[in-house]
Amino acid sequence: MSQRIVIPELLDHLAPDDPEAMRSRRDLRRINFLMGNERWVCRTIKQHAESVRKGIVEIGAGDGILCGKLARCYPQARVSAYDLAPKPENLEPRVEWNQGDIFASKAPDKGGVLVANLFLHHFEGEALMRLGRWVDRFEVLVFCEPDRARLPHVLGGLMHPWINRVTRHDMHVSITGGFRQGEIRQGMGLETGRWQCRESSTWRGARHVVFWRG
């Protein structure tokens, strides 16, 4: 588990309306709930009310569940989302959806809070560094990623009877491509002098990282 390995995930190569993809996205919603990812993101954002008023952006927004929840929780804030997938049918109307490659999309000129839930582990090397430059205009960065450790693999294995083959594969690929202490800061080039950081991991397999301007 010492070496981080990034492998393509099956879900990323399935059409949005593929039955296996739809089942896997339902699995992911359950996994997110069990890990407490979205609850942690919402609690964390509350601590940065001034930045929230300048807008909330989610990258890798997937099915739009999290950004929709943020739009309802913070009706005074502009909420935008970025993803390769098309706009979800039942997306919260206030969310501005941006479809396409994140590196081909222009970030807001001035950003308040940026959120990424289970997204950064898809990137490594120069791509992860480029993502760091893309998010550099925001005031607060809230990241929830897989913790690269043995226990998450064990806990994930216990879920195998209740999830489909795509989720079973992608879950362990995500953990293997996950992060340990300090790796997100280093990989994204977020300089210590410019960003303060709070980082922790949970027994459920999540790594929580918050950056804010120093």
C-alpha cells in the first residue's frame, strides 16, 4: 500500500444510461452515505460562511446529488458543477452545470469554496499538478478522497455481495489510487506558505483535507 497506483475505472468508460453504470451509481450513493462523505462536506463548509457567499463549485459532480444538496443548504450562494457526464435529469434547478473536460473548462474568475468528493484520485503526475493550478483561485478547498490503507480494502470486501461487478472493481482501484498524509498537497503543488491545511482520515476509509488561504 506504500505506492500509489492510478488505474482506469470501469464506470468512467460506460455510457450514462448503461444498466451497469446506473446500478454502480446507486451503489456509490450508498457507499457515500456509509462513509459519511457528503455529511462531512456540508459540516465543513459551514465553517467558511464568508467564502460560501462568494460561490460554491463542485468538480467531478457525478450524479449531482452533492451539489444539489449544497444549493438547497445555501440558497444565497451561487452553486456550479463540473463533470464529463451530461446534466442529470433531476438536478436541483439552481445548480449551473458545466459538461466537459475540467482542463478545457474555465474556472470562475473569483471563487469561494471548491469541493471535490472522490474525484482527485483519478489524477496523478502532471495532471494532478494542473488540477492544483485550476483550483488555485479559490479561497477554500474541501476534498474527500479514499484513504490508501488496508482497512478500507477489508471493509470494501465486506460489501461485495451487495454491489455489482463495476463497483467491486472500481472500489478497490479507488483505494489503491487514494492518498496518504500530505500527498494531496504535494501532488497538487499547494504551497505551504499560501495555504493552511487540516487533514485527517476516518476508520470508514475516507481522507478529509481542507485548505484555506494562509
